[in-house]
Amino acid sequence: MYGSCAGLRWGAAAGIGAVLLLAGCSSPDGAAGPPVASGGQLPGKGAPYWVNPEGNAARQAAAYAKDGARGDAALMRRIAEQPVAEWLGPDDPRAAARKLTEAAERAGREAVLVLYNIPHRDCGQFSKGGAADADAYRTWLDGVADGIGDRRATVVLEPDAVLHLADGCTPRKYHAERYGLLKDAVDRLKRQPGTTVYVDAGNAGWQEPDALFEPLRRAGIEAADGFAVNVSNFRTTAESTDFGKRLSAKVGGKPFVIDTSRNGNGPYEGGDPAESWCNPPGRALGEPPTTETGDELVDAYLWIKRPGESDGECRGGPKAGDWWPEYARGLAGAKK
């Protein structure tokens, strides 16, 4: 997602137990390994989100510590100790959503979930896939919603789905179906009493808000709680806030969340601009997840993209969505 059509990318994530999760635009399915860390939750105001003690970064930190690589372990804990989103894959969505939200509830927190299974996903690029058809997607969505139940969850809905309608990357013959599915998804998720829904709305480096407000309206933004910007991208928080506010003014003043997972040094300006999204060097972790943003229109800073998971097979990286510890260390140790 956000490939050559829109100039962005995502990556993939492991989940808890045997739950299959996707993390990002070009993410293959994968099973998580056994837990290796107890994992604590962030204390205090502004930290309502669940830290998964079984994530890739937590397992990597434990492996480094076991090998005596104390410096590397310390760097990895900068990621492992923060709440990051869980990307739900196609397999048994009810069980996956239930396990994640139940684990979050036991910890007194709420899960951050990303739904990324829309049919014809990513225009057939690195993250191609998704549900087989509209009926399969609705069945999958029912499973997700039933799995969440009445527990608290923040849901980011279908990264790239609206943008690939707006930029023409998704063939026109699928447009009406996709708009209908996105609107249905918002309505279905909002039937869950503890679920907050943000529709993905691109990033400050794509196009002006004028290109998005009508597609967002058709995708059901009115019934959603707001929208998400900068998912898996590198635009600064200041840029993203400005972009979000200008878009908010066109969609009824809706608030938004910003993905700050990798935007600490802003976008990559070197090399081929067409590949600026793919594992760019010298990037850094951004602001930690929090609801204390200091701006009434910015509901939260979230780590939606999972830091350390590859954008694709570029710059020496593994296939999209695979865990890449060297890149994770670079993000955690980069100077800002």
C-alpha cells in the first residue's frame, strides 16, 4: 500500500500466541513465536494504549540481552516498551481480535488495531491481497467486530484504500464497491460500544486536502470518529498536523491521529524520490504514543507502522512486513 501510485508504504507485524497479523502495506501473513518478555504498561495520563509483551521488538531485546549485547538490547527496548498497532490478517479475525482486546483489557488498556484486508488491496503491488470479494470482506469484518465485542479498541481503517481511489491506482470498476465496503465497515465497527474508528487519509506529502474530502465523505467519514494521517510515512508531526487541520476543516471538523512511529527525522530527501518510502536510511523514531498532544484536533500520536518491519525488498531489506532488526536498531539509535 502506498506504493508507486501514492508514494508510501507499510510493513507487517507478529501478534500474540498463534494469532496471525498483518502490519502494513506489503505484509505477508506470519505467526508469532512464544512470549519471551513480561512487558509492562506505560503509567500515567495520556497512555491508554496496550503494550504487547510478545512483539518482535520485545523478543529481539530479550535475544540481545541473552547474548550479552546490552547496548543493542537497550536500543530495542525503546521500541518494545511502546504501544504499537496490531495489523489484523485474514485468518480467524474473530479469534485474533478477541485475544488482542482481551489481553489489553486485562492490562487496563485498549488495543490499537489496523484493518487491512480490503479487496484488490494495494493495486496488485507489494501488499497485494485482501479479501476475495465484497461478501468475504463483510464476513471478515463481522468476525473482527464480534471479536472486539464491548472491549475498548482504537481502529485504523484500511490504510491506502481511500487514496488509491482518489489517485486512480485502483481500477475504476472497483470504486463503487470499495466506497460501499468502507462505509459499511465504519457503520459495523461503530456498533461496538468501545470502538473508536479512524479512516486512513494519507499524508502531507501526497496531495492537497481538496483531493480527499469527497472520497472520505463517500467512505463514511461522517459516522467515523475521525481520520488517520501519515500512516507508515515519515512526514514530520508539524507537517502532519497542518495537513490534518486543513483536511479536518473540509470534513466537518473531525479530529485525527498521527502516525509518529518513524517520523523523528522527517522524510528522506536523498536518492531516487520514487523509493523514498522504502526503508529509507537515517530515519528515527518519532514522538511516543500519547493522547496528550496539546492540540484539541489531534486525538493521539500513535505508532501505527511497527518500527523495524521492512517496507519491501529494497536497500538490503527482507520482503515487506518481515522483521528487520538492523533497521529497528537504526531507528532507535538515530540522532535527531
